[in-house]
Amino acid sequence: MRHVASLMAACAGVLMLCQGVRGQARAYPAQIAAAEKSLQLGDSRELRRWLNATSPEERGWEWEYLNSVADTTLRRVATPESPIRVAMSPRGDVVATVEGALVRLWSWPALKPLRAIEGHRDAVYRAEFNSTGERLVTVSRDVTSQTWDVATGSPIASIDLSNPAFAAATFSPNGAHVATCAWERDDTGVHGVVWIWDAASGEVLHRQRIGVKPLSAIHYTPDGSRLLVGSWDGLVHVLAPDATEITRFTLADEDVYNAVNDIDISPDGRYVAAASKDRTISIFEIESGEPIARLRGHQGYVEGVAFSHDGRRLASASVDASVRLWNTSDWTPATVLRGAMDTLRGAAWSPEDEQVLGCSLDGHLLLWRADQNAANQLAIATGASGTYSCVMTPDGSTMAVACYDGWVRLFDTRTAVLLDQWQAHPGSTCHAAQFSADGSRLATCSWDNHVRIWEVKTHEQIAALTAGDGVYDCAISPDGKRAAGSGSALVVWDVDSAEVLFTASVAGTSPARIRFSYDGSMIASGWDDGAARVHDAVTGELIAEFDDSDDRVEAVGFTDDDSRLITGDSAGVVRICPARGGETIYACDTGGRGIYQVEAHGNRVAIAADQLWIMDLERGDVVLGLNPLADSIWNLAWSADGRRLATCPTQGTIIILDAGP
């Protein structure tokens, strides 16, 4: 199994992270770490295998999230035999898959079998439609290339030569001719061969030797003026319509076998993309012959390439069981489509370029949305130079972001659309935002010495609660009737009267993060002196104090049932404590990384630090580490159903990670 040594080495550190009584090294954290490393390495098959190896009883949010990334298909259709190529009819009504010695036709978009085109005596290598979708050309190991009537499946014409081995074929733009490429061997060695023949009669019009290696792919330019052929000698040959060579494009040589497996030409005829065994896609400008780009990212041979109909994207299929999409405006990566368990040899675009089809040797025809990454990771550009915190409404539809510039911005969590914004703290920063349990009220705070309470629908200010100095963090009770702020002391107010209910202070120290319990009866705070304190949220009575840490306790949060308190300190230690007092249950050391926030949902704790960590609440194992952006995670928020997790780095982009339906 590839990458096993590197994957297991990467997991070793994760297994040693947790030192608590329940933080013993187990298989599940290692398997998840290996799956996450497979994701980083771009190996879709390894990712899938590690996820499948986990025990179903152990699986949590991290497994669901990685599983949603590992399989982003919209649909998968089982095929009777393993398909090696897929093609979409130009009319957009028929899909063709190459399976063994036949070509199977499917209706689009239903993907129901229509008929099989049979007649070859051995494996078919390729099948391509003509420009109207009425004809199909195939090449086979039986050393024939044939044209077929798509509507009836009847053969029309063929060429049959006993010596050469056929590889690919294509119709001329007007459909009158077929160009077939292959190779032959004689006493002088191996030679590529191109045939030009009549699509209706099978009459061979031209036969030309090209190069000294097998030829693998062939396409006409849209205007029919040139014929491009990919070769296993790392070349793309440019031919005239009579198959005589005009020039050739040479793939970069990095001492890796760079045989060309497939080529495609952009709809405007400007570029050719060459898929190679060196794991790259080389882009050439056809007119000048200049190399334009070299696309890297696949972890296995690239087997197929296909431009979208509008020419704005390129799809590449690989042995690494993924299809990658690329932007042709600047040749940057767009997204990765996963879900296959075996080699993907080909890809095709739906008529409107909204979906991508792939065929996998695991026996499936796969369908993806072209913007599939939006399903498991959504980036929200806030428009602010920096962000302090994010929080979701109870229904998960809206997210409030507290920004450096003093503004609060509300975003749709499914579309990233800005819904509303207002300047909550003019002339200052906005440090935090917290919703009431019904989402109708929002608390914000700032160095301007205020906690402000807002009516979310109208962003009318309900109260401006004044503290003695700048407010670092704020909280609002579930019923929206009490608010709290942390500065030099912990202050709790009655929202309607703006009266201080109580103040909690400790000489020589100050509070950091604060949180109300889910039932509103308690409020927890972390302090600079290394203690976490729990007070009665109405009377201010000290209920519990935990002083296990020698470092600032930055993060506090309650479990869903309010029975336990979760703390995180600046040394990277997470502690689980009984909320109403007693001995610390266990501590988990995440490796010396300062912790900014902890949030629990069910049996998982999300930890904001130099990256996002997910911890198993019962055992104390860190089971996943992710870095959605190259920045520390300052704040995070679960959706109410626990399927989505918003991460807020200090720079201005929020990333929402989605574990799927």
C-alpha cells in the first residue's frame, strides 16, 4: 500500500498527544490521522481505505467530515463491466462508456442504459462521437477501428489491418473522415502510425508513420486545419489533415517517464492539454507552440483530460482515483472530485458544464457537481482586514462575524452571501459576538468599554452596558435577559434594566473568555492566573474553581448537558472538569499549542489553536487536526445539528467545514 510508512510516521505524534487517564493511544486516532494525511497527499484511494478501516462505533464528526470529502459524488451508477473511458454526445442526450469489448450507451441525464454497441472481438480502447452525436467511432484490441450508427448500434464502416495495435480515433469536424492512431513494430523498431480514412466507406486516404513510440490520443482542431497526436515519447505531434507532420511540442523532462496518455483541445482551438504519466498536465499554445503551464497535483498517472464546453475549465482524471478541475484563465486548481476506489481513466462534461462524469475501474460511472467543493468547505470572505469571532444562529442559517473595524457582518452560511451589516462599535474594534438561544438578540463587545445588545432583525441597539474598562469577551444568556463581559473583572448585567447583577474579580488577575451554561444558570470564565471559575449566573456565588494550570486559561465552554466544563490554556492543555466542582476528570496536551477557544457538541470538542483540533470528549483523544487556512484559528462555532463547523482565523476569511447530510 503506497504511502503507508509516511502515513504511519505522521500519525505517531498524534497518538502521543493526550496524556489523561482516558487518553491512551488507540487505533482510531491513528487511522483518522492517516486518512487526513492521505487527503494532504492527494491520494483518494488511501483516504477511502483508512476511513473504511475504522470501527463504526468509533466514528465521530471528524470521520463524517473526511468521509464527505472522500466521496463528493452526486450519483454513482454500477456498470456491468469496469469502464475505462466515458464520452458525452455533443447533443447532450447520450453518454457512452467503454466496457470490455463493447460500448454501452446511457440516457442523459437519467443515466439509464439505452443499448450496447457490440461487434468487436476484443477489448475496446476508445469511443468518440462525431460533432452531431449521430455517429460513434471505436478502436479495439482486435486491430480494427469502426464507425457506428448511435441510434441503431449498427456498424457503418471499418478499417482492418493485422499488424498495428490501435489506440485512439476521432472524427474530423465535418464528420466525413476519421483519424486513427496506433503503433506498429518491424525490424527497425517501434513506429507510431496515423490513418486518415473515410467514415462512411472505410477507404484509407492517408497512412503515415509518426515518431518512434506508440501513439495514444488524437484530436482535430475545431477548424479541421490541424491534427494533434499524443505520444509515449513525451511529445504532442502536430499534423496537417493529410497526416504529414508540421511540428511537435515537447513535454518538460524531469527524469520521470513523461509518456502522453491523453490530449484534448480547447473549444477555441487555442490550447492543447496533454495528460502524462509524470503526474502532470502540460498546456501548450497551438499556434506558437509555447508551453503555457504545467499543472501539478495528481499523485498518479494522469489518464484523461477534457475541456469544458465553454473552455473555462479543464478536467483531469488519474490513477489516484480523483478528478481535478482547473481554471483555464490562469491555470490554477479549482477543485478535487473524489469518490472512486480505483483508477479514473476518463472524464466528460455535462452539456451545461454544471456536472462532470467520470468512469472508474471499480465498476462505476460517477457524477459530480462541477462546484462540488462547496458541499464540504465554504469560504466566506468577510471584506474585513481581520476577524475576531464568528457565531451561528440556532438554525445554522446565518453567521455573525465580529470584525477588527468595529462592524458586525451577517452571512448566509450556505451561499456566503452578505445579508446585513452595521457598525456596532464606531471607532473601535468588535471583539466578540454571541446570539441568544432563539437568535433574536446579539451581544457584541469592544475596547470602547461596552457590551452592546442588538435586535438582530432591525440591528436596533437594545442596551449599551458599560464596564469600567475595555471588554475582551462577551456572552448573552440563552433567554437573552442577561449579558456578561470580561475585562479587569467579570461583570453580569440585566439587559432590560442595564443594572449590574454582580461583579467577580480576583486581585492581580483578570478574566479572558466567558460562557453561559446552556440552561443559563451558570457562567464560566478563564483567568490569567491559570484558574477557571464557575459562578451562579444570577447571584454571582462561586460554584467551582479549577486551578490546575500554571498558564493563562484562555478558553472555557460547557458540554451540551452542562455537567462538565471544558478549559484550554496557553500551554495547549485541554481539561475536562465537573462543572459544579470536584477533581479534574482528565487533561489532554495538544502539544504546546496555545488554545483560544473550545466548543463542545455531543461527544466531540472543537479546539481553536494554531490549527483546528477535534477531541473525543469521553476518551480525551485528539482525533483530527486540520488547518483550513494558513493562519491560527482564533474562534469557532458549531451549527446546532453539529454537522457544520465554522472556523475564524485572524485574517478576514471564515471557513465552514461541512460533514454532509
